[in-house]
Amino acid sequence: MGYIFIFLIGFGLAVSGGVTLIAYMNFLPAGVTWAEYLLFVKERPECYFLPIGLLLMAVSIYRYNP
């Protein structure tokens, strides 16, 4: 039961972080370069939800032994 909970938490974080990264890509048509975009994203804490969520999902999948 715990692995399902960890997986769902990770999934929610990954979706939240991914949507945030895609939303911030709207700065690119406004004239922001890719380097400036990556520097901006690096400073935003909500953008770290994607890798944290993917890590939690991977841990819950690979540690689960039925």
C-alpha cells in the first residue's frame, strides 16, 4: 500500500513540475533565449518537482516486490 502512495505522490509532483516547465516556455516567443530560460528555470523551486516526482515513481516501481 505504501508503494502506491509514494507512486501517486511522485506522479502528482511530476505532473506539476512538467506543467510548470511547459508554462514557462511561453517566455520563449517573447524573446527569451534558451540559455536565459534555463537560468530562470534553475532558480524556480517548483520546477524541481519534475525530477523529484520521477525519482519517487522510479523508486516505488523498482522497490515493489509482490
